[in-house]
Amino acid sequence: MSTSKIYIWLILALCAAKGGCEVFYKKRGQNVIMSCGDAVQNYDVEWKHNERLILRILGKSGRRIKGMSGVTKKAKITGTVMEIPSLGTEDAGVYSCTGYNKKGEKTTMQHTLHIVSVITSPADVVLYSTEVTLTCDIPEDSAVEVQWLRPPELKPFRHRGKTVTLNSVNVTDAGHWACQIKDEMGVELKISVDITVVGPLKSEDIVVLPGDTAQLPCSLPNASRLPIIGGGWVRDPPNGTELLNLGTHGKNLHWISNMSRIMLSEQHPSTNFGVMLTNVQSADAGVYMCTLTFEGGNNLSARLNLKVEDESNADVPDPLVITASSGGTAELPCSHPGAGHPRVVGGRWTHKHQDRFQFPVLMSTQSKGLHWNGTGVLMSKVTFTDKQLNTNFNVTLHNVGSADTGVYVCSLMFEDGKILNTKLNLNVVEEDVQVAPDVRQTSFLMEFWQRPLLGVSMWVWAAAAGGIILLSAVVIVIVLIQKKRKKSKNKLMRQKRETTKVHSTTTNTQQLLRMQHETERQPRPGRRQRPAPPPRTQYHNVRQELEWTEMSVTQTHFWISLALCLATGGSENIYEKSGNAVTLDCGDALSNKDIDWKHNDQVITKYYSKSGRISKGSAAVTSKAKLIAPNLQISSLDPQNSGLYSCTGYDNKNSKITKQYSLSIVSVTGGTAAVVHSELTLTCDIAGDSQAVVQWLRPDSKLFAPGKELNIKSVSLDDAGKWTCQIKDKEQEKKKIEVDITVVGFLESSKELSVNLGGDVELPCCLSSQSSLRVVEGGWARDPPTNYLLTLDTMTGLRWNSTQAKTSRFKFQTQTLSTNFSVRLTNVQSADAGVYMCTLMFEGKKTLSVSLTLKVVGKAVSVIPQGKTFWEMSVMGVSLQVWVGIVTASVLLIMLIVIIVIIHRRNKRMKRKVRKLKSMREPLTPRNYCQCNR
């Protein structure tokens, strides 16, 4: 019996258990199975749809005659059962089947099929405070009761009917809605739809003091599933001043600033659209409005009132005063205020000397947590910890001077959007010590190696001493090897002389043994020597076992009884991930009794308890199956292994028992790594005729969307983590499959850099974390996207392509790159000012880019000291100390080569002497040999 017939009998038995199959309510895209009642296969069977012929089967010949109905192409008729897959609205109507029962009497069976669908207008993703209509589309002539169930607990809506209109959508309206349909016979159907509400924008009034930095909050509660195409900040709406606009670059949003005092919380915002207004004055007080424009022209907006209090009336604590000596160091303290405030998520240090040096930026990432980002920071001037931060946000200034005197502000941003500013005054006390600007602090060890000895630096003497020690060690090793070889040669010569002495003795002994062997006993004349017995041979009897039995008619009734048993909960549904292994239990069956395992009516394996023999069947899963009596283990599952498994055995009472499983294989396909703001799609597909419900859960275990497909239009860093494909069958969770999604991004850099004419500057470009996607292209461009100055070479690992660099003033690391793609531009000129862009392209043609503006100010700076010693003078661009090291190494190498040549010539001379001694004739001296007297 085939698999399809088994399923047909199962459905028939279940229908019989529930009392008939006359009216069907099906969702669009589902399947329906209809039976022909008491009709049997041996007679004519005719199926019609709305009085139009679908198919006629002639019982005697089995000939099939197709009709003109639209259902004919996709209908599958097996015997007296018809299955229609992928139902559409055109498939609704009355179906009739005409046939003959066992007594030869004509019988007719009618079925009414209703196709139900749910329509959301304008869409299932709506903006906050807009209107949405839910319609449960059912036929007008159907006598059914329709009730909408609202989230989160699926309670009945306030009034019945197939249409629900929400005039002003709220956050509480988002979630899982269901249309419940009941007919007069008690048949119930639930069709669900998910409503996603985007918004509202959150903001609040701000009160600051003059000169402080004001955080203007504006954020969405979650990432928007509707594309954002514009927006910005406006002062005194609706006809006020535009402060900041949102623009689109590809699929990414970016800010376009019209005001120099605006600082951005995120360059490419996704949920946080807040900005910071620095150096707030009394004239800045007023109403500010944040607006987001979505695809379709709809807007979301939020207003806040900025108040600037008079500093004379405010109770402001005196700023902390820090005193440091000129040329020394100054630690600038900044700490978390305590448990009364929420968690810190960002911040920075600001001061009036932004053109001279920069402070690191405080940022929080998933990989490093809360940490300082020191891109573009002059490490000889500002130092900070590279560990994860918690409550201490101090930084240290080195080589402070009178120009560093002033007010410094530490701004801490909390997760609720508020900002805490801490001010301190730095006073620098002048002393009679003059320190050259921008001189790096040298350690004691470095100073020691720079000290001169007889006019030569200590490190040159150390290099010379190391070379002499190395040369001595090489000479000693060579001498030891030569002595060992000489001993080996002498030993070989002695062994050769001993061999010559015993040669004649060995020859006489061999002749004596040959004569003795000839005198051994021979067989008598006339008799042949008995041949040796042949070797034993083992014979193996191989028996061929072909004991397969065919399915009988009684097994058909057995499947029907199994189906009726299914209606009362006798079988078990198992869901397992593709590639995993599964173990099926045979219930109470004993391992010392006969056991029979089958897959879709095909034998997998049989165990005969009397002989202990195990025979394998013809099922496709046989090669993966292993019988661990009485259980069956299947490894490396794939979708073809889904289906119905049955086990037949005997319990301790010797009663025949049967255990049945419905195995469904779950496959998750799609990419698990994506670039930030790109699209990601994953599919959780179930193989087999499973009616299970599939839904995706976010890393925080919240429901994302029902259905087997996970589609994220714009991936953010919050989407990284373990997503779960949850499978439910009959409202019970059956399986959870976790998928680890990694998100690559952002590129971190400085917005603006300033450098003196003729100086050096580092152009920062760093990935926030290690990329799981392979980088295929990238580089640095000037005035993008036309003028590429430096490109990446991905043929031999990820490296900078030095051969195609358009300027020799770029300095970069030659090792394999990972997360740091920063480069250094030396001897900066006025023509180098402009916009520079760092771009990375990953596999799949997904790109990340970040731009910075380089400003060149002041006059040329000479970095060469005024006074030089003799050893610090340069020859051909290289200092004399390096030339001395090269010459010393060259002399040592020449001496080593000369020693090796001398030793080699000596060895050749010794070899010639040995060969000469061997060729000389030995003197004729009498020798005494061993004689044998017979």
C-alpha cells in the first residue's frame, strides 16, 4: 500500500469519527480532502464542481476522463477520495460525487467548500494614531457566526461581525488578531493576522543652564518596519528654522546638519533620533519638533519645550578645580552619580581646545560593552583605559601647558535619554621647566638604551656583543660536529679490517656445511618422496535471505483502526531539525521478542528473536537507521525522512503491540549574517503533511512574526543574537530551533579632524566588532566616490594594496587586517583638505561606509630637533646608528662564511688522504688460518 493511500484512509477514519464531511471552511492556500461516502473503487466514480465535470473514472477499465472544470488541473483523485491543494477563492462552491456501493446501488455525496481570507487595510504595518480595518472575507450566503479576538489574550472584540475598524491605532492594538468562525454544525476555524504599530515618537521637556549641552530626545520604541524616507528637527514649528534633516544614502539614513552646535547621537539612526545642542544660550529656549516621514507620505512627530534657566537663580554647585604643574600630568575625574540613575550608554569629554587635540568617545557595543573609542585621539596627549567601563570615566592629560587651562565638561548619556554634565576647571602652574610640545614620554628602559658609551649608543654595543656570541656558538657547534664525524670514520675503518680477517674462515665453514647436507638421509630407491599436505582451507557457507512479505488486505483494516486510534490521541508527532538524529521508542515492546519497524508502509528493519538475525528492508531510510532493540535510531535526518513510522512488537504478556510516530523534519534556510541596515530572510520549513503553527521569536523571547518566513527589512545591532523558530502543534510547543544571527557594523570614525600644515594625521576607520562576513572590496577615497587613494587586496588575505596606492604619503600596516582599517597621512599639505570616505564591501554586495572632513590649519611644523649628536645624523635618509648595525652584521656574516669554507676544504683534504691509504697494497706477511682436520 502506498503512502498516499495510508493518509487517505487516515483522513477517512478521522472524518467518520467526527460524524461526516459535508461543509468545509478553509483558509486560502490550504488543502482539502473530500470522500465519496460509501462508493467503492470497482465501480464508476464521477466528481463535479458546481455541476461541471472534474473527472470520471470507469471502474472496469480504470480509464480516466477529465472535465472542463477549473479544479481539474490541480485535483488529485485516488480511488474514491479527492484532494485539492493550494485552495483559492475560485475553488469555493458545491462538490458532488456519484458512485456505487458494495450492493451496486447508486450513491451521491455532496460537499460545500467555503474559502475564508483575512484582509487588512491599508496594511498590517500601520503608524500610531492612524486608521486600520480588519475584514474576515467569507461568502455572504454562509450561515456562520464571526467573532474577532483581540490581543494579547485573544479576548472577544466589543462587537460581532466580520469587519473591525480601529479609528486611532494604539500600542495596545498591536499583536496577534484572530477571526473565529463557527457554523451551525459546530465546525470552528481560526484565521490569524499580526498587526504591527510603528510609534509613537517619545520626547520630553528639557531644562538646562546657559553654556550646558542639552539632549533633545526623540526615539521610536522599536525598529520601524515601514521605510523612513525623511524627517528632521525644526525650531518653533510649523514655520520655524530647520536645524537638521534626515536623508537617505542607499538604504541607510543619515543626518544633514545646518547648525554647527548640533552633535549627533548616531550618524545612521534606526530608533534613536535624538541630538545634542551644545553651548546652550537663553536665545535657544523655545519649542522643538522631531518629525519622521514614512513611505506613503505619513508622518510621526513629537514636540518638546526647551527651557534655559537663569544661572543666577539656579542652584549650581561650584565646578571642581584641578591644579597641575606645567609639563606634568592632570587626571580629569568623572564618575557615575550612583544607584539613583539608570545605566550609562554613551558620553564624551568636551573642551575649548578641540582644534589642538581630541578626547575619546564613550560608546556601548554588544561585543565590548561600555568602552572608550580612541579613534583620532593623540595618545601622547590623552590616555585612558581600554577595559570595559562601569562607574569610572576618568581620562589623563599629559604634558599640560598654559594653553590647556580652562573648563572641561564630562557628559554622560543614560538609557532613558537624559544627560548629566560634570564641569571642572584646570589650572596649570608655570615652573622653570620647559617641555617641547607633543613629546612622547619615554620609559627608563628606553632612556638606558639611548645612553652613549664611547660615543656609541648602548643598543649598538648590545647588537655587537650579541653578534659575537652568536658567531662563537656557531663555531663551537661546527667543531663538535667535525669531531663526531671523525670518530665515526675511525670506527668504520676498524670494522672493515675485522671483516677482511674473518672472510676466509667464513668461506671454509660454508663448504663444510654443504658437504654435511649432502650426506643427509635420502628416500629409498624406487620410492617417491611423500609430498607435503596441502594447506587447510576454510569454507564459508553464505545463505541468501529473501523473506519479504507483501501487505495483505487485513493490514488495510489495521491502518483504519490506527487512524481511529489517532482521533483519540494514540499517535505521537515528532519534530526534529534537519541533520540531527532521532530515537524512536517502541513502547512496551520487549527486546527479546520479534520487532518490525516500517516507514510509510516500507520495511526498515526486522529482528528475529529466535535466531537473533536482523534483516534490512527496502525503505530509503534504511541506510541511516540503526536498531537498538527495541528502539530505532536515525542519524543525519533530511526532509525525505519525514513521514509515518510504525513499530510492531510483543510485550511481557506476549500481546502484539504497535507504536506509531509522525516525524516531520524542520529545515532552516537563509543567511545568518547580515550587514547593518540590510535585509535578512530566514525560512523555517517543515517537511511532511504537518498542521503545526510556526512562529519566530526574537532574542528576548518576544514574538516577532507568525509564519515560517522571518524577514527583517532593515537589520540593526539589536537584532543580533539567538532567534528561535518555535513550532506548536495543537497549542502545545513541540520544538524550538535556535539560529544565531550576527550583525556586522557600524564603521566608527571621527566626524572632523584638524591637523597642522606639514604634520601627520591618522584617518580612523574601525569596525565595532569582528566581521563574520568576508570583505571582498574596500578602501579610502578622496571626494567620494570618484577618487580612490588606497584599495584593499583580498587575493592573499585582507591587506592594503601598496602597489596601487596613489600617494606614497599613506602609511599603513602590512599585516592581515581584521577590524582596524585606519591609515596615516604624512606631511599634510593644504591641498589635502577635504572629505575622505572609508568603504568596505562584504560578500553579497553589502557595503558599509563612513566619511570624515580633514581640515589643514596653521603653518608647517618641523618635527626634526634643532640639535643633533654625531650618531643621530642621517646618511641617505637613514641614521648613522642603523648604518653601524648593518655594517656589524655584514662583517659577522662574512667571517662566518670564511670559516665554513675553510672547514669544507679541510674535510676534502682528509677524504683524499683516506682514499690514498686505501689504494696502497698491503705487505705480503704470513697469516695463520683456521684449518679443519677431517
